[in-house]
Amino acid sequence: MIPAFRLRLLMLSLLFTLFQALPAEAAQQRFEVQFTEAVHPQPFTGRVYLFFTRSGREPRLGPSWFNPESFVARDVTNWKPGERLEFSAKTPGLLSYPDPYADMNLNGYQVQAVARFNAGEPKIGTGPGNGYSQVLRVPSVVSTQPPLLTIDSLVPAKPFPETRWSKQIRVRSELLSRFHGRETFLEASVLLPQSYYSQPQRKYPVIYSIPGFGGDHLRGIRNEPIAEQNEQGVEFLRVQLNPQCQWGHHVFADSATNGPVGKAFTTEFLPALEKSFRAIPHPRARFLTGHSSGGWSSLWLQITYPNQFGGTWSTAPDPVDFRDFQLINIYETNSNVYRDANGRPRPLGRRGGKPILWFEPFAKMEQVLGYGGQLRSFEAVFSPRGADGRPLKLYDRETGKIDPRVAETWKAYDIRLILEENWENLGPQLAGKIHVFMGEEDTFYLTGATVLLKHSLDKLNQQFDAQSVVEIHPGKDHSTLMTRELVMRIRREMVQAFLAHRAEIESALKTESR
């Protein structure tokens, strides 16, 4: 017979063995995170993350929009170097996606910690100045000593690889620096034309290109000039703008949160670029283009500053009519972002005609990620600021219900509505300057708003022949719209627009030089 005390010891030993063998998700795996003084010497206040992945890449490079993996986050105040921070199911205020932390199956995952040290950067795991740890494999069993992730590396700043033909321009904005209370710059890459060095007295028209969400001015850098393919010998300076800001993409619109970006661009950046790179300082020599959020940006700049630019060629723009904001009429009574009138979940993205992305999970993913996401980026432009200094939310993140008071304020950025209400003044100024192209099967359901804009402009053009062009391209989606044929057509039309006003431009320049 086993003595009672030995029986108790045996049972405790068995229980301990069983606990050690429990899968990580069943035992609610704990982690500890710390950061070194070398990467951030001062206490940190902000958001800290644990990203998990089963892929071969670093966890901090996620999550992807279409196939997000698990991650958790928590906000900290005055977190000190070397101080251990716990992540567990019992952590107060712990945020998680897509499931509650206690329900996550972490077997087979790798984990990495990220601290958002750079508060002005929209990206997290790849944002310059943010801190990250080594990558660890999540233990298959839980021990009494949780894994420690030490944030001891910083995402490096992206250098601009300047070449003979690709140059960087950074213009300090007095307007934006004053608004934000810190030094703020507008920046771009400039691709020089083939004759730039051989004809030092020549001045050039400019194509301002605005990338979509997540894009910046570092794309498209070349070691050689582009040989222009037009018989008229017209060459352009090609300027790739950087639209990134803390909240995501500022779309070059003045806003309560992002500040006077459009005004800074037109009054500070344009003169500086034209002086630095021999650009023709005339509205008819400035052309705009952009895709997605960049498409909306280029259209917005053209209608907001109609006499500053010679035309826009906008492709797959973000919603240009808020009666169809990716299938949602934000002005409709009791409208809901997550559910349609029949209670069905609203899709946000599709592929091959089938929904593959949905508003509710996407919005809730962004809630855990924090500022810098696509949906919050819209609010940072279109919404006024609340008492906490942050942009007001268009809809409740738990229920999806739209706040009609906030929706009303968005009318100030509804492009279709602005054109209709101001056409008597804008129509003559925009004659021949609006060109919008959209895929019939746009991936992010942007087609409907562009169709509404087309119907509106067709009617407005009957009042004043502004020759606005809005085209819906059959069979094309967000990524397949930009065929080589369309790209070359846009370039030809820019050449024609420049040549049509060349005499006017040369006359104005001669008058200016006297």
C-alpha cells in the first residue's frame, strides 16, 4: 500500500507532466517581450504586437489582406527598456485577430514581436524606425518559463538609390510643418528625359504620378531614361509622388487630420520642383495620373485646382461617389457597413466574380493593427476630428452602423457631388481635362461609383461641352486594367494635350521673361 503523502506526490508529478505535454493553444501560451536601450533609450508609449505565421517569411511582414494570419497587440504607457511585458489570455486590454487569444491554435507557428517606435509611420513591421525581435518557433508544449522575445533591431530607413537619370526631391513644407508641429516634407522621385543633359536650356512638361495605397516614390527608379514614343518629339519629366502619411494615404487633399496637403503641394512643392528640374512653370504643362487611391488623388487635385493642371488620367480610382462606397450608400438612412438591407455580409474584395474579402473582418483586423490601414485612412481624410484629436469614425466597429452626422461631413469630399453642385463654375475650367478609366469587374467594387460619375458627367456635359471621358473597360479588374495599350494611349493623349496649348504656353513664358 502506497503511503498517502507519496500518493499525493505521485499525483502532483503526473499533473505536472500532463501540463507540460498540453498543446500551446490549450494551455494558453504566454510570451514575454522586452526591448533594449540601444534601440530605444527612453520609455515607450504606443502599441506592441506579436505576429504569428506558418509561412517561411518573417512574421512582421504580415498580415496579408487576403489571407491574414493570427496576431495580437496591446497598448503600453512608459514601458521601460529591459522591462518584461507579458502577453497572455489574462493580459488586460489585449487585442487579437482573427480569434480571441485563448482560442488561437499556435502549433507550428513562428512568432515575432514588433514595437511601433515611429509614430509617424503608417506601416508596422516594415516601417522605418519601428523595432522588432528575433523570430522564435512557438513551443509545442507550455513551460513555466514563457519564451522571451527581445526587440533589439530597428527597421532601417529606405535609402533613395539615386542614379544619373533618377533623382530625389524633398521639399520642406512650412504649411505642414506648422500644422503638425514637426518638420514635414513632401518628396518624390524624378525621372529625367533623354535630352536632359544634352539640351541644358530646354524645359519640359511634367507627368505627376501618384501611387495607390502602400506605394511610395521609391518605385520605378531607373538607370536609364525612358525613350519617349511619339513622333512629335515631346519629352516629359516624370515625377513619382510619395502619398504616405501617418494615417496611410493622404490623397493630396486638405483635411482636418492630415493638414493642408493639397495646398502645400500646389503652392510649395510645384514651384520648388519646377525651379530645380527645368520644368515648364505653366498649368498646361502639368499632367496628373494615378491608380486606385492615386487615381482618386489625381482626380481630386484636378477638380480642386482646375486651373493649376492641364488634365488628369485617373485609373481605378477609390470611390468617386459616396452613394456607392464599395457597394454602400453612406447617406442612406440606417445604412450599415457590415450588412446590406437583407442582413447579408458585405463583400470588400472579389476575384473571378466571387467575393474573397469581407468588410467586417477586414475592419476588425484594422482595429487591432491601429492607424495606417486603408479604411481608417479614408476617415483621416474625409472625417472631422473628434475631441480626442483623432478622425471621427464613419461607422461603429462592432456593429457596422453608419453615423449619419459623420456621413454628412463626407459630402465635402464626394467628387460627383462637388462637380454637380459647382458645374457652372467648374465646367469651363475642366473642359477636356477629365479622363477616368475603370475595370468592369474591379477587385474592390469601385466600378459602381465610377458608373454613377459617368452618368452624372454625361448629363453635365450636355449643359457645357466639357468633353469629360469616363470609360468602363469590360473584363478588367483592379490589376488588369492597366494594359500596355491603355498606358500608351494615356501618354499619347498627354502629348496631344500639351501640343494643343503649346503656343499659349510659349507666349506666357515669353511674357514672363520680359
